[in-house]
Amino acid sequence: MSAKEGVLSIFALGGLNEIGKNMYAIEYANEIIIIDCGNKFPDESLLGIDLIIPDITYLLENKEKVKALIVTHGHEDHIGGIPFFLKKINVPVYATRFTLGLVELKLKEHKILRETELIEIDANANISFGNIHVNFFRVNHSIPDCLGIVFKTPEGNIVHTGDFKFDLTPANNEDRSDIHKMSDIGKEGVLLLLSESTNAERAGSTPSEQIVGKHVEEAFRRSEGKVILSTFASNISRVQQVVDACEKTYRKLALLGRSMVNVVEVAMERGYLRVPDGMLIEKEHINELPPEKVAILCTGSQGEPLAALSRLSTGNFRGVEVLPDDTVIFAAGPIPGNEKSVTRIVDNLFTLGANVIYGSGSSSGMHVSGHGYQEDLKLMLTLMKPTYFIPIHGEYRMLHHHRLLAESVGVKPGNTFIMNNGDVVDIEHSIARQTRKIHAGNTYVDGVGVGDVGEIVLRDRKQLSEDGMLVTVLTLSKSEGKLVSPPDTISRGFVFNKDSGDLIKEVNRLITKAVNEIQKTNKHNQWSAIKQNIKKSVGQYLFTHTKRKPMILPIIIEV
């Protein structure tokens, strides 16, 4: 259901009650402006799924209204879904210089760069889309070139903060939050604020990135062997700190992991990363230098099984190995859900004799969050002074705590909307109401398939992974429907045939009985009836004797 004429609508197709796949929209009259289009990575329950992206059914139904995609910054949960979106709805993409560089990498990979209109913006840009006028303000985060967005509409000003923190001494002075501009926006009047909630449960203010630089340099000086540091490839400030530590300790630097190599190349080309000439070396040259003269910057801080750090920890990275006296640094906190994978890698590294520096948050001194703590969030609310408030980018408890923070600094109780993806806030005559929903959900990417794997396929995969499958091949007479030869039953992931001869014999007897019963009812040519009868009788028997429910696949061959 589309918005009524003259009503301003705000909704999310991703990013509410979850961390990841952020996608928000502003709709007024004949214009829909999209903010971000990210992905998130599947958990262990989504077997075989590579990525999760937003379901854009509503946008496809209103395709002619969608005017632009504006990107706040270049993290995967904000840009990872862009290629899939543009293949369905090809609109101009507005982003800052560094963010566009990362988007271009994705569009090249999907072979749609030439068909896409990419428009560079900065904090001083002004854009108009019919009734909606857009300008921006600079915010600080854990990646360069981040923006907050102001939508000036006939109903009032809507502000989307993007991801942010207030770091008064950032590693890169160009990334300072423009507090004066935020204050001016608040003085002009903010009808509705959408603000990120990731650290709404954490008291205090986010520590400065400069703290990390000192700890990194100290670890480099103490290490008697190689230094291997893993962080998010997009955290260019952290990468610059590693480069600076290498320069001060006279080490060469090697990059491991495709995303690390690609992002560093973009950052260097566009002037966001300063690397001295001759510092970077190829991984093939690591062993040609004394260990104390080498540092490695790699991916895998979240325990990804195929990333460089995981392969190093198991000795499966060709030509590079972790030696006793090497120092391995986790310069990123584990995202909730990744703790087990990270712990496994830490254990492997200790087994190899490495000195491992790890720990969540700032406990190790090697990482600070890019998301604002409670005092940062309250400062944003105080600067903007919104009439209405929607906490975004967080799970329910985070949104709830952010609502309490908003009320503590002056937002009226009842003027905050805690929403799910697909919930819509409609604003008419400057009064906001949440009264309707649109279609929203997850689209699964599996290999080259997008959206072709749904709940039924995932349920089948879950059943196969838990209880295996039983395949029985039946050769039937075409004229009489009788078995020409005994059933041939094969187990995969259920029981081992050689060790379960009696069980398989009984299964074959039940199958023979089921076929004979069907043959007596003159339904011997109805394959579906035969298969259904086999599944029912065999399934009941197997559950009674094994308490397992394998997938049963009867295959019928007529001769």
C-alpha cells in the first residue's frame, strides 16, 4: 500500500531490530529516496546462504517513484546490497569519494559499473528531488568520508545520522564531526530524527581512535618476530596506524586477503592513506626478510573460516606461517555471534607459539568502537532537538535503551517509534503516526541465485544436515505396477549401510508392502500415491527405531 498524496512516509526495509542490511526510505508524493543498501552475513542456521539482502518488493511495485540511492558510508552493511538493488532498479547513486571507490569495486565485480550513474557528494552538497531537498553534515565513524543526511520536506526536516561517534581527536583530522553544523540543523528545527543505536547500552563516551595508535606502536616495538594484525579492511584510520608503526619500527608491510588489498588500493589512489614508497611487499617476499623486519596486515578478525587469519592459524596459508615469537593482534572487537569462531582461531595461534593480543572492545587497547556510546547518542539528540524520534540500526533492546536516552534529554514520551522492518511512520500536518505496514523481509543470495532459496529449501537443508537422507530406487512394471526387482535403498548422512543391514532390510520390506498395497487399489500408475505411502510407512518406522527423521526420496523407474 503506497503513501497517500501529501503524506510523508518513513520506513525501513532493513536495519530495524537487527544489525546489518541497512536500508531506509523517505517517500513523499511521487518521490522515494533510498538511504543505504547493505547486506548481512548468515548465521549457522542458514545453510549454504552467502548473503542476506533486503527484500525490495515494495520498491519494485513503486519503481517509477524511486529517484535515488544515497549512501552514508562504505561499510558492507550499508553498501553490500547495492549491486543486487541496481540490477532491479537502476537509479543514480550519491556518495562521498571514498565510499564511491568501494561501491565501484562491487559494481565491477558484478559487471554493471558502466550502466550505473555514480555521483560524488560531500558535506556541502545540496540535491533536489522534486518536493524533497537534501543536504548533509560530516560525522565521525570507523571509516573515512561518513555523512549524516537532512531531508527538507513540506512536512518538516527529517535527519538520518548514519553511523557515528563523537571523537574529538580522530586519527584523521578530516573526519571530525561537524558539531557546529549539527547545532545549526537543530536550531532550524528537526521534525524527526533517525539515529543509530548500536551502543545504546554502553555508558559513557566512545574512546578516541588515537588511543589505539599508541598501543599498536608499543606492540610493534616489543615484538621479537613478525607482527600480524587483523582488522576490518575498511578501517583506514587503523590501517594508517599500522603503516605509521611499521615506519617507526623499520618494518616492511604485506597485505593478505582480497578485501584488504582492494580497499587499501582504493584508499591510496584517492588520497585517504599515506604509505611510504617501498614499504609494501608481496606475500612471496615475506620469508626473504628477518621476521623482526616484517608486519602483516590481514583480514579475518571476525573468525571467517576462509579469511587470511583463519588460514594462518591452521597452517594453510601457502608460503606464510606463524612462528613462535610472532605477535598476532586482533584490532577489532568480535561482532555478536562471532565469538566462538574468534576463540577457535586464538586457540590455534597460541598452539603455534604466537603471542596473541585479543579481547573485545578497548580491553586489549587495540580497538575502539566506531559507534557512539550513550553520551554520544545523547549529544546527537541534544544537538538535533527532534520532535519525533526513530531509533535505528540495532536489535530491540538497543532501540529500547535509545528511546530511554531520548526521553531523558527531552523527547516527549510517546513521540518515539520502535519499529520493525516494514513498519511505516506517516507524517501529515507535522503529526507522526505509525499505523500501517508494507512488505519487508530477507532475500537470500546463494551462489549466483538471488531470492530463489526460500524457507522451504532452507527447511530441507536443515533436515538433510540433521538427519541425512534415504534414497530408494524402485523398478516397476509399466503395465501392472508391480516391482520388477527388490528396492535398492541407499543412506547418506543417516546410517552406514554396511553397519545397518537389518534396518535397511526392514525398510525394503516396508517399501515392497507399500507398493503392493497401492497395486491392489488400481492406483499403481499414480506415482505420487506410491511415494506418499512409502514416505509415511518408512518414516514412521525409522522414527520409532532411531528417533530420527531423514529425508526420504523414492525414485521410480518404469520398464
